[in-house]
Amino acid sequence: MADPDGNEPVPFDDATADALTEAFDAAADDLVAHPMNMTKHLQLAALLDRFAELVDAIGEREFAALYRDHAQALRVLSDQAEVKSIGTDIVASLRVGSGTLADRYLIHADGTPDVERSREYVVLVDDIRRRAKHIP
């Protein structure tokens, strides 16, 4: 039956179907075995996505891309060592001190401080750092 929107299904071979089934089964098994860990990973991923938007707004596009990549990885990784490595990387990138990424603020287009988004930025830095330090 044709899709009323004109979209046709993309055919793929048995190997692709098997690989997708295997990946889904592995993710489901991991979710059953470690439901709290997966929830914490997904929460951290959501925070990283929002933080990446703010980091992008301060002009740090490479860091923004890094946080987006980490968020995506946290959604799909089940290997605890890899997840822990991401947590360590996040903590290192958000170290405290003058001139660091954690010590930044956002501004409006006219150059005045954007107090609301800067406050959100600081809260996200603290929350992300805390969660990344204690990633299961």
C-alpha cells in the first residue's frame, strides 16, 4: 500500500534487518539490566543538548559539537567504560577557573549581558559537571 504522503519505504537486505534487530535487542537488554543508569544517561544527554545550544551562542562551536556528540553517544552506548570515559571528558572540559568554558556568560545582540540565559548556563555547568562525575 502506498503512503498517502508519497513516501515509499526504503528496502534493505536481510543483513541490515538482522543488524537492526540485534542492536534493538541489545539496547532492550541493557535497559532491563540497568534501567536507572539508562535514565541517568538520557537525562544527562538532554542537559548536554540544551547546554550545546548555549555554548554555540557564545561562539564556541567546537565545544557545542562535542557536547552534541556526547549527548548522542549517551543515548546509544551501553558499554559502561565508554560512558564513563564520556563523563570524564565532560568533567575535564568544564573545569573551574578564570577563562575556562565554565567561566563564560551570554550577551544580547546589543552587547549587554543576557542575565537569564547566563544564569541557565551556570546552572547547567554545575548540574552537568555533577552528573558527569557520578555517571554510573
